Amino acid sequence: MSSYKESFHLIWSAVKGKEQDYTTLGIRKGIVLLAVPMILEMVMESLFAVVDIFFVGRLGPNALATVGLTETVLMIIYSVGMGVSIAATALVSRRVGEKDYREAASVTFQLIVTGAVLAIVMGFLATYFAADIFALMGAEEAIITTGLRYAQVIFAGNLAIILLFLINGAFRGAGQPHLAMRTLWLANGANIVLDPLLIFGIGGFPGMGLEGAAWATTIGRSIGVVYQLYHLLNGKHLLKIGRENFIISLAMIGRILKVSSGGMGQYLIDSASWIFLTRIIAEFGSTALAGYTIAFRIIMFTLLPAWGLSSAAATLVGQNLGAQKAKRAELAVWLTARYNVIFMAVITLIFLLFGEYLAAFFTNEAGVVLIASEALRIITLGYVFFGLGMVMVQAFNGAGDTRTPSLINVVVLWLIEIPLAYVLALSLGFAETGIFIAIAFCHSFHALVSWWLFRRGTWKQVRV
């Protein structure tokens, strides 16, 4: 009984949030204290994605296809946000491990400046060329007509997306995952409440249809950013930005861009591969694209919590390398990988048994359900490997070695996955099934390559 009480107390401590020294704390305890809020953070992100697609699904296959195409393009914006977020975790965690808290705050301010400039430039270009982007992606005219305003609102509001990512990365690097968790719960909680109100209306307000979903997302994430800035500026936490940090340093921005470029690269490469795959699926019509969109959302519902657990490894690696404790960093990675593989094995079983029922929850279209359930059954066959690979990649990123995952992505995702998907789907006639097979195989292979390179240990010598 006492062990259950201790476990509950530990989990509650993680949710409640208490700043710890993760360079001296027990590794298993450290993983729990970091991973629980990170997992809950990603659970809320996943829940929002599922709830959003649930409401949008009521607007028909064209609306679903619009969301799928928009999110495919958004992955490029997410890539930049994730790249800067990786830099935030790596640089802030290393400074915290060195106990240089003032420098950690200065790094965070430079990160915000860098991310804001990038977001404004990308938002303008994506909003202006939204219709051309849809046409380039192979969207039917009906989809462009239905979804243009949705895409423009989402693209224009990407500043909130970028800042949300990078500041949460800084919170995680500082060992404050509870603040990152609360940020996403607040932001996505607002999204979930606003979604049905702005899509379908209430009282005398008629609703905005698909465009309402975009406004709900933008408003919710903006609320999250305001919450983040409050906690950075109120002076109550280990990571706090004061007046002495409000100095733009081109040298620091250069270091940030150097570390984040590899992170941006790995996610841009990953995103580009998904764009190519989506473009191939679009060849088989709106039904196939809608089924793929639903399956992708359901898959992300489980991948994001696993990514949250993996993120614990990034913080532990960064802080322990900063404290000159490389052996502790490596042990933390192996323990985190073990927990993630077990989690993904359980999810695999659930999808194999109940994939069709999960897909049917989001749409009544029989053809869409058939394709979505098939995607779930095939892609999740590689889930156990996915769990291992996530932790290895996060370990590289936490050490500041963003170049290695980028190179792996180029080889596996561009040189193998895209050609394989094209051949299986179009040349050999397997249609969308061939794409699902290519995803399962290549992401499993990606994990094995990452594991082999991690064992070589060169990440321990990276300086950031």
C-alpha cells in the first residue's frame, strides 16, 4: 500500500510542479517528475486535435480534406517552431545544468525575438499565397473554395504557434514542465470550448463554419502565449526574464540559429516527406484524403504523449551534460526508452483490435472509415520501433546534436520512404495501402538507425 501512496505522491508532485535539481535527483524519479507533466501536456494537444476533427468532420469530407491539406503545410511552420524549441531546450538546459540562470534567461529572450521574426515572415507569405499553395498540393476546386479562409486565418496566426512551441521548450529545458503543461491545457482547453461555438454558433450567433475552427485555434493559442509571458516576467520562477536580459545579442542569436537550424532541418525534412505522401494520397480523391486525415489525427493522439515522455530524455541529457555527468545522461535515455516502448506496445494492441471503431467515431462515411482503419492497422505495426526512435532523437536534440537526426531524416524519409511510397502506391497499384506500408517500414528503420548511432556516443562531446 505504501508503494502506491508513494507513486501517487510522486505523480501529484509532478503535476503540481516543483523546481528540482535534475543533475542530482534519482534518475527514475527525475523521469517521472519531468515526463508526467510533459505527457499530460501532449495528451491535451492530442485531445484538442481529436475534438477539432470531430467537429470539423460534421461539415463533410471537403472540410476534413481542407484541414488535412492545411495541416500538411502547417507542418513546415511547426518545423520552424520545433527547431527553435529544440534550441531552447538544449541551450537552456545546458545553462541550468551549469547553474548559470541569468544566461538561461538571456538565451530565452533571444529565442523569443528570433522566433517572432521568423513567424511574422512565414505568416505573411503563407497567408498571401494560400490559394496557390492549395492548388500546388492538388486540392480540388471545391476544397479551395471551402477552405481558403480557414487556411488564411491559421497561417496569419502562426506567431502564437511558434511562441507557444519555443517558450514551452525553454520551460522544459529549465526543468519546469508543469508550466508548459498548464500552458497547453489552458490554450487547448479554450480551443475545445470555442470550437463548437464558433463553428456552429450559439443563440443569435449563426456560426462561421470551417473558418470558426481556425479562429478558435488562433484565439486559444494566443491565450496560452499570454500565460507563458506572465510566468517568464513575474520573477517567481527559476527561469525569469528581467530588465537586464532585454538586450538583443546578435552573437547569441547566431548560436540559436546554429543549433535550431539542425532542428528545423530535421522537422522540415520530416514535414516535406509528409507533404509528398499527402500529395500522392490526393491522387486517389477526397475520400482517401479524408481517411488519411482522420487516421493521422488518431495516430497523433498516441504519438504526442509518447513524444512527451521522450522529451524527459532531452532535459535530462542537457542538464546532466551541463553538470559534466555524461553517464547519468546516457542511463536516463535508456530508462526513458524502455518506458516508451512499453507504452507504444500497448497502443499497438488497442489499434489492432479497435481501429475501425475509432475511425467510425469521427465520420459516418463508410469509405472514409475503411481507409482510416486500414491506415491505423498498418502504420501502428511499427509503433514499438517508433517509441525507441523518439527517445533516441530527443536525446540527440537535448545534447544539442541536431545535425545527426537531420541526416537520418534525409536518408530514410527522402531517399527511401518517398520513392518506396510512390512505387507501391502508383507503380505497383497498391494505392493508399502502399503509402501506409511505406510509413510503417521506414519509420521503424529510422528508429533502428537512430539507436545504432546513439550507442556510438559522439553526442557526449557536443558543445552548445
